[in-house]
Amino acid sequence: MTLTGLLSLALLTMVGVASPGPDLMLVLRTGTRSRKHAIAATLGCHTSLIVWNVLTVVGAATLLHAKPEILSLIEICGGAFLLYLGQKMARAGWKSRNATIPQSINDALGTPWQIYRLAALTNISNPKAVLFMGAIIAPIIPPAPSTLESAAIVATLWLSSLLVMFSIAMFVSTKTIQRKVLGYVVWVDIIAGIFFIIVGAVLIIEGLLNI
């Protein structure tokens, strides 16, 4: 694996991470209220992401394409979790829209540890990650990578994703951004909830159609 190939892989990964998805939405939602929670969300997502990275390099994307029933099961289960999470976010935001006493950060989001676990589950529930990574590395990865090459690819995928997500978390959790969205955090919860519901529904529908 050449340095040019690894740099291309990193660039493609960064573009993918910056695209709208459940992980990014969770980081944006937490970051507008608390930097500590946004960092916890970033670390949680990337704890699970390293699993997808390893599976991608060992050929999980090919397996999922060859065995669509496995992909369907993961999509249905993951979609159900995202649906549950989405309705929970949206309902909490809707209930607190007329609250006169602001909620504490932990009341609104949970503890950083809870957000870490939630982010890890959110990431692992979406098999699109391994399919996306499988698609972008297919033209770049050697046909039979050595152990060292495989480790370099996994590290490149993981670190480039972490760099982008961590940068976004730090940006949206600045005091300037938080002040600007202070009056709209309830709607951030509602929009995030609706987004998760839509993604979850799409995953379930795709899973059922592919059975």
C-alpha cells in the first residue's frame, strides 16, 4: 500500500464522515450544549467504528453483498434501534419546548458515559459504514494485503474519521456557537429525533425488501 493510496483513502473517508448521518447528528446535538458530551459522543462512535474498519479490511463488505440476509438482519435491528432513539429524542424535545426552567446538561443529554455508550450503539447499528468503506477502499486496497498493510489501512480509516469528527465536535461546542443556538436547542433535539426516525425507517424498509 503506497503513501499516495493511504492519503487518498484518508481524503475519501474525511468527505464521507462530514456527510450527514446518525453519528454526525449525534455529535452536533450534544456539541451545541456541552463539549464534554460531544467528545464522549465522538469517542463512542469511534469505538464501534474501529470494529467496522477491521471488518471492512477483512472483507465484510463482500460477505454482506454475498449474503444479503445477514445485511437485512443487521439493517432491521439497527433501524429499530435508531427508530427508538429518534422518537425518544423528538418526544423529549417536544415536551421541553415550553419549559420555563432550563434543564441541566445531564438531565437533557444524560451523563458523558451514557452518551458514549449511546454513540457506540448508534454507530454499530448502521451497517452502511462497512458498505461505504468497502466501496471506497476497493480500488485502493491491494488484493491480498499483508498484516502491516491491513493495520495501516485500519489506522488511516479510523484516524482520518476521528480527526474530522473531533474537529466538528470542538467547533460546534465553542461558546460562540452554543450562545447562537441557545434558544433553539429544543428544536435541535426534535430535528435530530426526526432524522434518526427517517434513517431508522429507511434501514428497516431496505432490510425487509432484501429478505
